[in-house]
Amino acid sequence: MEIEKLTYWNPWWESPATIGELSGKLRLKYKLLVDSIKIREITILTGIRRAGKSTLMYQMIAALLNANVNPKQILFVNLEDKKLAQDTLDDIYLTYREKLNPTEKAYIFFDEVHRRNEWEAWIRKKYDTKSNDKFVISGSCSYLLKKEYSTLLTGRNLTFEVFPLSFEEWLGFKEILLNKKDLQKGLISEKTKIKLLRSMNEYLYEGGFPEVSFKPKEYKMPLLQQYFDDILYKDIVDRYNLNPQKTKDLALFFATNFTGIMSLRNVRNSLQLSYDTTTNYLAYFKEAFLFFTLDHFSYSFKEQKTLASKVYCIDNGLRNAVSFKFSKDEGKLAENLVLVELLRRKTSVYYWKNKNEVDFVIKNSDNSLTAINVSYTDELDEREIKGALEFKEKYKLRIKELIILSKNTEQKIKRIKVVPLWKWLLVS
């Protein structure tokens, strides 16, 4: 293998200043991830394609260069590069070691590592034999986390899931700076509140993919459509050798009917797909972080798993770029946004339905329960209140908090906290 095939991905070998063009804006929520470059354990980044995994890896490289690490001690490789398709990890590693860095510690970054078969065994061997390397790897597939990573890399890694921008991060990217203490105390001007509502509306519809946030408005939706196709074909169709048309039809069905309870009958009637095809394809969508499902809350595991699940999408902008929309879907978009934020916060979350419904039930670490209904309006629907109160009546002493998320209303109704969505996202 020629070392020139690696040079393209490592411009800092010739000019360290080039890292500034690649490392983008800092995301403070991932400081621990960036700092993990200092420890021996394998750092794993996983999450939806285009959420910023590569940029975070470049920020780790920038931190090394700022600490005066020799640029030639740093190797970055994107394993989706077709020019490297025939090269094994051994080919890449040995070429780099022989031609550039024979003896010093190496910081090795493999982007989209799952493109190489048996990569996990290769990295485990390097780690277990105490090679003089620090590995940072990324992948756009949760299957790797659950199966391959857990089997072979247990106790040898730190894993970080990377999401598109939160609302707080999105505001930071737009250079809209806020004082969180003032927000908590309600000490913000009407002008600031209007700016937040306008920003909330933009974020609600366009989502949080980092690159998209910087693009002129006319390019946002075409770019998101391209993201959708890349995720669908590179991370799902190609990986699992699926029928492209069936895959796209089902993905569009879920995108259009997001936040709803998944009905096998509706899928059959709409797309003429079997039960097995639907469940298998949905599992692949989940593994690529494109969609999530939410189980019904119950202390009975059987009931929790046998009742139908609700389906959500990783990003509102991505969903809006491809779905068939019959209305503005503002309420559904707000609900979807809340689910993604709850996942970002690593909560144990479910939905609940009896006569009425609770959008989200959070099982807290102390086994208490928080119920959240999303009503993205200032004219609160009586159903949202009834759902919260019915849930409270059923679970009584376990209830920690009842919340309704509104557009801009803040008050208390029958021990239910009504909080503006923008405020909950920023200070809760």
C-alpha cells in the first residue's frame, strides 16, 4: 500500500494549521468525549450519519496538536473512501508505521470502522497486546454497539452517542447567547422571548444537523433529502442487501406517520408488506438511528412488549424534507423533538395509554415517575390535562412530577406544571 493514499485524510502532516478548517464549532456537551483522547481505552463514537462524529474526531486531533503532539503521530482514515476499499486494517496500520511513525505513540482514528469485517477483533488484539496506540473509532450503526462492541470490547472502551444539535447547541451555533440563570428565574425581556419563540419555530421545522444550520434557507431541504438518501442506501440498503424501493417506501411511511402508534394493519393496507418484512426493516432503521420506537409503560414486562409501539424520527428537519405532509404538523413535530431530547438526556422513557394518553413517562433513577404531555399551543387541550391526572390517579405515590409543555404559557393547573417548550429544552 502507498502512503500517498493516506495523505489526503491527514493534511496536518504537511500543515498543522489545516485542522482549524476541519474542527468546526465546539460542542461543550461532548467535552468528555474530546478529553477521552488522553486515556488508553478505545473511544467509540456512534450515532446517525452527519450528526458531527467526524468533526468531533477532528476536535480531538486539534487538542493533540495544541498539546504539541507531533502531527505524524496522528492517523485519520475514513474507511468509506473507495480508494482504500481493498486495503485491510493491517495494510493501513503497517504502511503508516513503516513509512511515517515506526516507534512513537500513535493516535489512530478510524471513521466508519464497520466498513471493515472483523475490525473489532483486530482492535482488541492491538489493545490487549498493549500496542503503543490510542484508538478512536466511529460507526453509524447501533448494531455494532449492541453486538460486536459489547462482545469483544467490553471493559476496553468508552462509548459516546452523538446526536444532531440540541436546541441549546443550535442557539449557540447561531450565536444567540442566553443567561441560563436568568431563564430559570424568568428574568428575560419580551424581546428575548420573541427571539426565542422565532428560533424555536425555525429549529422545530429545520432540525439540528450541524451543517444544515449554516446553510442558506433554499439549500436546507435539498441537503436534508440527500442526508436521508445517504442514510437509507449506505447504512441500511447496502449493509443488509435490502430491496431499495421497499426500504424507501416504508421509511417514508414511518416519516409521514411519526409519533403515532405503529399499526401493522395500516402498513399492510398502504404498502402490501408482510409482518416479517415490516418488523425486520424497522429494526434496520433503528440500528441506523433513523427511527426510534417507544414501548407502552407498564410494570408488567409482557404488557409492555405486547402493546403496540410508537415511532419517532431522529430529526424533524430530516423528516420534513421527505415526508408527505398534509398539515403543518406542529404538535407532532414538538412531540418528536421532546422524544429526541429525552434520548439525548439518556432517560428511560415510555408512553402510556388508557382512556387518555400520556406522551412520555420517564422512569427516574429512584423509581419515581415523571409524566410529560406535549401541547404546542397556548390553548391547552383538556385531553392533555385529563391524561396527566388519570396517570396520576393510577400510580399515585410514585409520581414525581406532571408536566405539560406549551408554546409560551407558564402556570400551574391541578398540580400540573405548564412550561414553555423552549424553556424546558434550555433549563430543565
